[in-house]
Amino acid sequence: MADEDLPFSLLACLEGLTVFSRLKKTRLLKRFGELLRMLHRVSSELFSTDLLLLLDEWAGFVRAFHSDASASEWYAKIAFLALGDDNPFTRAAEAAELKELDGGLCGAAHMDLHRLGVLAGLDLEVLAGRVAELLAAAGLEDAGNTARNDGLYLGSGGGKKSQREKTMLKIFPKEKDWEESLSAFAGYLRKNGAGLPGRHASLYWDGRLLPVRHPDPVRLGDLYEYGDQREVVIANTEAFVSGRPANNLLLYGDRGTGKSATVKAVCAEYADKGLRLVELRKKDLLRIAEVMETLASRSLRFVLFIDDLSFEEADGSFTSLKALLEGGASGRPKNVIIYATSNRRHLVKERLADRQNISTSEIRSFDAIQEQFSLSDRFGVTLVFMSPSQEEYISIACFLGEKRGLIGPGTTSREDFCGSALRWEKWFNGRSPRTAVQYVDWVESGAAFPWE
């Protein structure tokens, strides 16, 4: 293919996308399309050339390339766009085997994968060379040399490939036309899911599902003590992931005892089995029915995580959650379970006046207290996380210290480490796993203790 024909043929592939048409609106491919249009325009005798606009479009494309952090090379960037797209085909492939899907839909996806493979196979050095030639011919040699250097860098890729990139190359090997990868692509979607839940194990709700860009890295191996409570969470989650009956869980107790960390660690453990964590903030509880409807349409399984759940009074959000847990007309979808944490056993702030009214035989006040208790009772299992004893606190700190290599020959003796840990909790936040982590972080930083 002649260089002059290259922009037009690539533009035809881009504009021809049907089920994957949303990819044209991504920043990278939008700037790429604008560059191709301008390059085709200035290469044609039918239009006057405006090379300054071409230079601007090239610069915009280079910025978009560097802003896309999914991968270091062009081929992988296009592959990740395809893997993460949310469209009728990817949704259908998430829910059913390829042989069960509509033939027309598969045919359209087949052609789109071919087009995307052509775009991914582009040598950006060739495209940069074409831009450089046009700029140099107009006397803009410095700009042309810059474009050539950009092309060398953009086309190099380089760097160690991540596990995601290795997975992507198995699905879309460079030596094959992407249309031959339809079956492998569908298998990937069936296992991992489509769209954002397919790419991110942790999400949150803010009017729609959004990815948690920097999820908490905590894992089960990072947690110590409270083993009985975690075993219940693990067993319940395994049952849920396997499609067996499972309970909504309420983890309540003292602050800093690892309630939230337990939920996040357990969900991370089962992410490769199709489990996703979706955090729902209290302000969005009134829209919980909308959240459930969104999640129910997916084939993955979701833990709806409500952290630090509490209410000043039994308001509308209280009623919405209560109805969903049990008793409402619209039940909880089978692929969704609720895990909540709280520092309050009964979730609603209890006032002394309510107790005093009961002592004077005011029946309606008794009803009010029963209403406050009714939400926590609707969780199938309640797990208690109480502040650790001194011995438990020390064991947590030592576990973390040993794991990070802070205790032993050439570092700190166990006796000194434990003594400082006890002084730390008295100076600061009291005994808790969180305090132990803060203490170990301080030791690892190498900073002097405030009492020294």
C-alpha cells in the first residue's frame, strides 16, 4: 500500500467500527482519527494544505499516546481498548458461550476485530515518516525531525511486559489476524467480564459504576488475629462465588480492628473467580435499587460494600436498605451480596430518651427502638471485631515487623520492638490492628520515636 493511501485506509477501518464504535470516542482513537483526516487532507490535491494544523494534530496524538497508561506500545494499547470495551457483543459473551450468541452479532464483532487488528498492526514510524516528509517539503525541517523522533519512540514499545500484556498477546497474537481471535476473546470475556468490571476488581458507585484507580493492596496474608471472623467471611464468600446460598454480612466492632480490610482482602482473593467489590457510600443508599438493577444485568458476582454504616435516625436511606435486605417487593439479585461494616451494633444512634420513655410505659417509644434494631437483624450473619488484648496487639505488631524484616539480628531485638509498640499505643490511638500498622510503618521509616 502506498504511503499516500495509508491514512485513508486506516481511517476506513476506524470509521467502519460497528459494535465497537464507542472506541472511536476514546481520547487515543479520537486524536488518531483527527490526525488521519488531516494527513489525508494535506496529502490530497483536492484540498489546500495547512501544515500547521497537521503539526498540531500530530502533537495532540502524541500527547494522547503518552496519556494512555494501559501499555507502552501502540499494539497493546489498541488490544486493551478492545478487551475493555462495553458493547452488545462483549456483554453477550460475558453471559453465554460463543456458540449460543446471535450469528449476526458475532459476524459484526468478527469484522470489527479485523479492523482493530489492522489499526493495532500499524507501524507508527511509517506514519511519523509520512508526517515528517510533508513538513520537511514545506520547509519545516525541524518539525519534521521531531516527528521522526516521536515515531521512533512511539514505535519502540520496550520495557518489561506486565501480566496483563502477556494475557493480551495470548488473545491477540501479533502474527494472526484479529478476526481469528474471536473465540479466544469470547472465552476471556466469559471468565473476566466485559467493560469496567472486566478490567477492575474494585469499583464504586457515583451515579454509575466507576473504577477504583488505586485500590487498597491489602491481602489475607497481611492480616493477623481475628482468624475466626475471617474464616466466616471466607466461607460465606466461597459459597457465594460458587453459586450456593450465602448471607449478607455485618461486621461491627471497635474502630481500627480490620473490618474493612477483611472485606477488601477476601474480595481480592476471589477476583480471579469473577468476584467484584462495589463500594456504595451512604449518600447513595436511596438509589440502591438502581445499583442493584445495574449489577443484576451482569454475569459476574458482586459484593456491595457499605463501609462505616450508621444512621442518626431511621431515615429514607435506612428504609431503602432495610427493604432490600428483607421484606421489600424487589429482592436482592442472586449475583449480589451485601457486606457492611459499622462501629454500632444496631446501626442507628440510640438516644437515652428512648429508654426513659420505655420506663414510663410509652409503647410507641418501644416500637421506635424495635425499628432501630430491625436493620441489623436483617443481616444473615453478624461478626464482632473487638479491640485486641495487649498480647494480641503485640502479636499483630510482631507479625508485621517480622514480615517486613524489622525484627532480628542487625535490626531491632524483639524485646525492644515490643516495648516500643506498647509505648506507641499509649502515646497515640490505643490498641488496635490499625495502631499496630501505624507503629510498624513508623519503625520502617527510620524516624526517631517522639519520646526519645
